[in-house]
Amino acid sequence: MTVRRPSRRRIHLAAHFPGVNNTTVWADPRSKSQIDFSSFEYLARTAERGLFDFFFLAEGLRLREHKGRIHDLDVVGRPESLTVLNALAGVTEHLGLAATVNATFNEPYELARRLATLDHLSGGRAAWNVVTSSDAFTGENFRRGGFLDRADRYTRAAEFVQVTRKLWDSWTADGIPRPFAHRGRHFDIAGEFTVPRSPQGHPVVIQAGDSDEGREFAAATADVVFTRHGSLEAGRAFYADVKRRLEKYGRGPDDLKIMPGVTFVLGDTAAQAQEKAYRIRRQQVSPQNAILALEQIWGVDLSSYDPDGPLPEIDPVAEPGISQGRTRRGDSVVIAEKWRALSKEKGLSIRQTVIEASGRQSFVGTADAVAAELDEFVQRDAADGFILQPLITPGGLDEFVDKVVPLLQERGAFRTEYQGATLRSHLGLPDPVRKG
């Protein structure tokens, strides 16, 4: 008698280009340009070789500053995402192409055209990661700089997505354009859309955010949630919470994919992988970067402090303004107290505390162990997949594709070939229902 092996849930994988962020190991001799097209092309081709769902680009609308100077990591520049992805459409065949574009400092008509154009050029592989900003510092680059109250950012974003979908739906399936009109709180527009309905109908919508309002926005609007990775149990709690919100919007659990952003470190043995991960964290958090990280929390100049000494005894400034253009991760006073408790409990210096407290959770181990852990997260409903953030530009994904992907395939947890032509088909998402 043949016992049929129960089918396993398939893992979805995406690749995040390791651009100007503090997880990239800049000092590694293998690290190349963050702006040359060859770097984008190399990583995209590697992701496609690994049969990934999509390639993901972040966005920076202003160079960050610290103590009035351009942040060191930003001096390489920040190219515009959709321009890069339009070029990548010509050198890839299956890989989805996801751009982060701000819903605060753009307009629906213009962005809807750009995304629909990418979807046509790529044969249905476009995606939009919706982000928001209430940051007046970033807004200074725009005509209405700083006009948006923080409380309004999600209401504008929700209406923004609603309008773009209305524009994408304004052409009939047989290619007939129809007038559109929208009257709302943030947008009052009417006219005719210039781009026919694209191969996917709607480009895939991704949303990043862990707050309660962000979760609700994702349940109502998004196709994919890009979230921060935590423990298995924390992932399961987040997964269950977001999925249960879908029903009120007439959506099923498979209509929204949850994909945490994660890093990975591989070694021939578990001990080797842990040692490698430790070296990487020390490269990421140099003595200079440790003080910089501390200043961002305390909000004052701490350049006189020894990175190998204890944390400051002074209290942080409640509203630090020493850094500009960075996302606040919570109340600085609360964060400082947590760091002090961690430092006291483990006897850590400033640099050791920053390494311990700020390190993104990674999958660290042998290729087999990492494959097993990734699979466990998906099979136990802690995620639908992962957005991998390599540590090296642009070759940081090679080892994962060469060693981990085959093991996931052996487990029956990952595809062995692309089955469809569009990003929606890769992700197993339903086709959008045209309204109007």
C-alpha cells in the first residue's frame, strides 16, 4: 500500500536589493556598487535563477542627515525604483518587479500610469510597495512639504490605492477607455486614463507596517505584507491577527501573503555559521556606528563616550532631532530603558548593546538547518514566505540560491519551475475583479 505524503504549503521567496542600509557589509571586498545597473541586474538574475517570486527595491526621497551632515551610507545616492525596474524588465523573463513608492508625495494618476506601464513592459510582473510619510524633513523636497498630519497618512494612502485601482479599471477588458471620476477627501480628479488594462489587471500591492493601523490597512487593501521578522511564536501571532481581519473585507486567507524581511548566514557547521554571524554583526556595527546608533536614541551628541564603555547615565531627549529622514521605531525613552536593562543583565558595553539590541533576527546555520527552519515557519502559519535581505551587494544571494533552494525543493516546499507568467500567478493571488 502506498502512503501519499501530505502536500506541503509552498514557500514564497523575494529578494530585497541590499542598498543603503546598515545591514549591508560595506567593508567586504566582494561588495560592489549600490547604483550601477550591473549590480541590480546581477541580483535580479540570481533571484530568477532561484525561481523567486519577485525582486524588491526600497525608496529614499531624501538623503538622511545626522548632526547636520549627510548620513555616511547615503553618499552613494538613491536611484528611483521604477526607472531601475523598467530596465530590469528587459533582462528578466519571470521575476516580479516591486517598487517602493510613497503615497504621501505622489499623485494617483501619475503613479497609476507608471505602474501600469511597467506591468505592460514586463508582461504582468509589476508590484507597488505602498509606504507613507508624515516627515516634514522629507517633505521639504516637495511643493507641499510637511503638509500632511501624521494621523492622515493612512487615510490618504487608502484613498490613493482606491483611486489607482479605479484608474486601472477604467479600461474595459476588450480595450475600450472610459471616463473616470473621483471625489474624495484627498483627491478630486476626473478625466481619461491613457494606459489600457495591464496583463495582471492590477499590479500587486505590497504594504509594510506592523502597527494596528498598518495591519488594518493591509487587510483591507494589500496583496502582500512586508513585515519585520521575529520569533516563531511572534510570527504566528502576527499572522493569525492579520489573517483574521480579512473576513470583514470579504477576503479569504489566501488573498493576502505575509512575507517578513529576513537575513541569513550559512556555514558548513552550526558553529561556523554562528561565528560568521558574529563577525558580520561586528562589521555592521563598528565603534563609530555604535555611537551613531546611540545618538539616534538619546538625541544628543555622545561622541565623547567610549564605544567599549558603559551606556550613558543621562536620560535621552524625548523628541530627538539629531537625526533627520529616519523612521522612528518607538519612544526613545522607552527604548533607552530597554537597552539599559539589557546592558545591565548581560554586562554589555555600548557597542555590544547595540549589536545585541539592534540586530535583525536572522536564519543562521547550515543550509539544511536554514531550509528546515524556513519551512517550519511556513508550515506552522508564521509566514507565507520571506523577503530575503542579502548582506553583500550584489552577490549575497548566490549561496542561498545554490545551497538552500535545492533543499527546499527536495522538501516539496518550493517550486521547481515557474508555472505562470505573471506575479499574481507566482504568488497564487486571485485576479482582481474589475469594478465599475
